Amino acid sequence: MKHILDELEQRRATARAGGGQKRIDAQHARGKLTARERLEILLDPGSFEEYDMFVEHRSNDFGMEKLKIPGDGVVTGWGTVNGRKVFVFAKDFTVFGGSLSETHAQKIIKIQDMAIRNRAPIIGLFDAGGARIQEGVAALGGYGEVFQRNVLASGVIPQISVIMGPCAGGDVYSPAMTDFIFMVRDRSYMFVTGPDVVKTVTNETVTSEELGGAKVHTTKSSIADAAYDNDVDALIEMRRLMDFLPGNNKEGAPEWPSFDDPERYDPSLDTLIPDNPNKPYDIKELILKTVDEGDFFEIQADFAKNIVVGFGRMEGRTVGFVANQPMVLAGVLDSDASRKAARFVRFCDCFEIPIVTFVDVPGFLPGTAQEYGGLIKHGAKLLFAYAEATVPKVTVITRKAFGGAYDVMASKHLRGDVNYAWPSAQIAVMGAKGAVEIIFRGADAEGIAAKTKEYEDHFLTPFVAAERGYIDEVIKPRSTRRRVARALAMLRGKRLENPWKKHDNIPL
Ligand code: HXC
């Protein structure tokens, strides 16, 4: 038996050595951890159960028959994050650049199937060069199977991708179908084709960072949801994110002990809104003063900053927050903001996470750039997302709620469950100046001023909407946390179903 056990240990040691010390050193020299080192940080100590450590590729082409490395470039299994089950795979860049062979794909597929069957989240750590070139169509077939499972898992279990090295081809398409993508600054890249191919095809000279670095994907393309300075920071933040997410679409949002009084008043919020309606203020202050312990996990903080989305907790239970940000473009809704918020709202709805919406929006952004860019379709995405969502929806209008944007932002008319307004709310078709110039065209300056005042007094309050019941209650800013917490507690047993359909046809 001793001999057999020794052999097992020796085989395990060989598999753990991956592509060899030289490549591990090169990985470290680039500021990257190895696949197993990453999993050690991501998962609770001692919780990782590894599978398929001895799997090798079956290729006999291009000299591959002599190059077999157990594990074949990906480490797979499951473990726990703060005691909750999660399935994982981590690409091993030291083995054939983490590229995907037929057998490498089978390892990932096995983990995807287990995650779906056991209804637990799956996290992929990516550091890989796409399809294993020596395997040709066998690798492409492998990717197809992975993609298919990404789609089947979508909306059933949370899927998270962390990009931790240069990623190309299938290693960007699979993440693109997951719920969230995170990157590591200065050492992770995402592109369908790398700089060399770009140069050949388009004669464009571009660096990896310019083509697909973390800055590009968090600020321009919106492919990535956040970026971190190094592997350790990224993995610690993934543990934090996992604490916000349900294990599946039936489990409901997780609940952690909270030490923050849900009845807590915050008198400083009474002075959050400036006297001048055109002056900005930071909506994140309201979010941070509302959530438990000021703990907010923001998604896409560097893209479409005119809307803020992310996870917080109320009475220990996860809530998705969506808030117009008056600090950026006066909080206007444009195509980017609409797409960003729509995707977030849909994630929350898939996974039964209640949505709290803070509204201060002057309307949709006018102009040819927006209209040519499809504002109608992109704005409709957010409208559609809120309208189809059946999770509890609590809305607080802090200041402006103008025009179509009033309807879109979880209004009563889109089945908002509890709709509050601060006394500073202004709910109208448009701002006073624009409105008066249209309905009193031709009036002199004095007439315009008088009519503007009349319009402001009459319409720019929450009370016209409150008189119709579109606003359930006008609340004091200081009591926002208490009112939202009570509304969410009341809505815990909410049951609402949309008519049966195969699936809807959201404008894409
Ligand atoms: C086989 C690969 C590989 C691949 C890298 N390697 N990519 N082996 N198939 N796709 C190997 C290298 O030969 C090398 O082996 C080791 O991994 C490290 O690669 P380097 O090039 O030395 O590293 P680096 O300079 O950091 O560059 C990383 C890289 C680059 C940017 C990922 O390797 C690259 O461009 N690879 C090819 C990317 C690509 O075009 N993939 C196919 C995409 S098509 P040694 O032995 O020297 O350590 C695809 C289809 C899916 O994925 C369909 C999607 C819809």
C-alpha cells in the first residue's frame, strides 16, 4: 500500500507542477499567481476539492504526443466561499498557455454540469490563449459545448469570470456570456484577435493594453464590470461579491447578520439636495447612508457614470440599487446608462434580488449622436427590464423625474410596489423653462417669468403625483433607510407572475 500511496503522491506532485518551475517563475515575474495559488485565495482554506487532475490531451499532431501534462491547462473542482458552495475552474497559463483542448473543455463542461445540477454559482479564472491551435476543430467543438452550457446556466446560477492574464478567442467569448466580468489592471487583456492579427488584417498598430486592457473594457467597451490592481485584490473582492449573490434563481438573496439599525435616521440627508435645482450632489452619499453598514459593491463604476448600480444590503439581505447620478451629465439617461442599468435590473430579477431605485433624472439625452446611436432602442431596454421585473421594487424620487425617464425609472405604472418621493421631488413632463417656452411661445420676457413661476409652483412638486396615488407617500429624506427597509420587509412575501411565454423579445 505504501508504494501505491507514494505513487499517488508523486503523480499529484507532477500535476501540481503544471508547466514546470521555469514557467511558474515566468508567471510570478509577470506579477501573476498560478491557477492553484489563485484558488487558494478565492476559496475558504482547505475547502477546495480538485477533480480531473490526471486528465491529459489526446492530440497526436504537431509533436503533441510527446507533450502531455496532467491537468491539461485547467484546474477544476469546487469549494466554499464563507461556507457557501461554489464551483470553480482556473486556467493554468503555464500549461500550453492555458489553451483549450478537447479534454480541457471536457473538464470545464463537467464542472459546469455539476454547478447547474447542484444549483450553485460557478467562477472561472481566465488566463489563456483560446483554442489549442494544434487541436483544430476538436478545440472549437469543446468551446461550443462550454458556450452552450453558459447559456443554459444563464439565469439559473450566477456565473462570474475573472480575467487575470492575456485572453483571446474562446476565452473571451465564454466570459462574455456570464453575468459579470472582472479584470486585473496592467496584466489582463481581452480581445477576440490579438495585436498581431489586427496588424495583419487592418494594418493598425495597437498594443495589447490599448486593444483590450482593463481601462478599455471598464471605461469604453463596458465589457468588464470592475478592475483591480492585482490578483489578490481581485480574488478578495470576488469573495465579497459572492456574499451578495444568491446560489441560484430559487434560493433567494442571502441573509447575513446585520448590526445596523433599520430604524436609523440620517438627519444629514435633509440637506443633501442643494437649493439650486441645477446644482449637482452625489447620489452615492444617499446609497451609502441607506445600506447596512455603508457596504456597497458597485458594478461598472467607471462606465456611464450618470447612473450608479450595485449591491448593498438592507437588514442583512441583498438589494440591487439603481440610482441616477446628478454629478455626471445631470444624471441624464443616455444609451450607455440605459444599457448598463437594464442589464443590472435583469440580473436582479433573474435571481430574486429586490431593486431599490433612487430617481433624479432630467430626461433622456437629446441630440443626433444619441439618436443615431439607437437611443430609442437602448432606452427601451431599461424600460423593458423594469417593466418585466417581478421582484420587489421600491422607488424614491429625490428631485427631478421628468418625461419618459419618470416612467422608466421603476414608476408606479411599471408595477413599482412602493413609490416614495422626497418633498424636494419635481415630477413633470419637463423642466419649467422648456415647458413654458413651448406652451407660451411668443410671450414676452415678463410673461415667461410669470408663467415659469406658475409652472414651478404647480407641477414641480411631488404632490400632483401623490394626489393621483402615483406616489404612495412623501417622506422626509432623513427617514429614507427606515422607509425603504420597512417597504422591503413588507414585500418579502411578494408573488407576481408574468404571462407564460417561451421567452420575451427584449430590444437588443
Ligand atoms: C496552443 C498556445 C496558445 C494556443 C498560447 N500558447 N496560446 N498553445 N494554442 N492558442 C502557448 C505558447 O505556445 C507558449 O508555449 C505559451 O502558451 C505561452 O504563450 P506566449 O505566446 O509565450 O505568451 P504571451 O507572450 O504572454 O502571449 C499570450 C497570448 C499569445 C496573447 C495569449 O500566446 C497568443 O496570441 N496566443 C494565440 C491566441 C489565439 O489566436 N488563439 C486562438 C483563438 S481562436 P510555450 O511552450 O512557449 O510555453 C479561438 C476559437 C474559439 O479561441 C471560438 C470562439 C468563438
